[in-house]
Amino acid sequence: MIKMNRSDYEKILAHALSELPNEACGLIGGIIEGENKIVKKVYLLTNIDKSNEHFSLDPKEQLAAVKDMRSEGIMPLGNWHSHPESPSRPSEEDKRLAYDSSASYMILSLMDKSAPVLKSFKIHGSEAVTEELIIE
Amino acid sequence: MTITVSGNKKEKNDGLTLAQLVIDENVETPQYVTASVNEEFVSSSDFEKTVLKDGDNIEFLYFMGGGSYGIY
């Protein structure tokens, strides 16, 4: 299970909407308590691909985010990105580039902008499993 | 020499290359890794010829990307 507070969710949503028509992306940092991940901070990064169907995190911003997590005593939990025109599920490209089976991969679908959908996945090879996400 | 790897100080032999450090540190899936030395990014093709020196600050970063390409 992974837990995120509503204000962090709203930061992600606002950023993703502001980046349309392109995909938006970022990192999530937090702590792990037993089997559960608690998101403590979300990072809004630049999609250097500037594409509506692909993203790559800006490595300089990624490095800065990792250092910020270290200074705050939290750890990288995974990343998030938006699918502007498609459902919240990992594409083959998402699976191909998900090398860390312990990470949480969050996907925000903006297919219906009036009803955005954020889901979290664990990805191992070609297998993607939905991870329970609690936003409160 | 003393270098800092991902925020942790480590003692290493002089002459260590970035490529050797990748092995020493058991960096997983190195094909997806880029590194920075003192905030300067180093391409993986230059790992072999990058010799580290005392005081260097090294970070390993995994490429993160993906996207909705191919989904419907």
C-alpha cells in the first residue's frame, strides 16, 4: 500500500494539467513503514522530451531532488507521470523502462479531465501489478 | 583517497576509475545509470577514462522515462 496526502495529489494534478498537451512527470519521496510506503514529498520535474506520449526526467533536476530527499531524511519511492489521452495503466514503454521492481510507478490519466485517475503500479519485467493507493 | 558516493564518504585506492567504482558499489542495471562527478554529468561511455580523485563527490542516477506511446 502507498499513501499520499491530498495536497500532494493536487500538486501533481495541477502540474500535469499545466503541462498539457504534453506528459508531465516527477518523483515521489517518503518513508517505508513495514509493507507500507508513505509519500512525504512530491517533486514536479521537467519532461525533457516535451512529448504527449513520452517522458524523460531532467537528470539535473532528478539529482537535485535526490539530494533534497537525502537532506530531508526521506528516500526515493518511485516516480509519477501523466497520460494526457490514455488510461492509467503502464504502456509497454513504461514497462520497458521500469528497471526497479521495488519502486512505485504512478500514472495520472487525464483522458477525462473532469475525472482524473491516479493509480500506482509495481512493475517487474513485463508484469505490472496495481498497488493500493490511498489519498487522504 | 576519500570520495563521497551518494552522500556517503568512502575510502578508495588512488587511480580508481568511475567504471571500477560502478563495480565496487554493485550498481544495479548499470546500463541505465548515468553519473555525476562534482555536479558534472559523465556519459557512461566515459566511465572507463574518468579517474577519480580525492574529495570527489559522485552520484549515480538511473534514467527514468516512459510514456503512453503504444497504449490505446
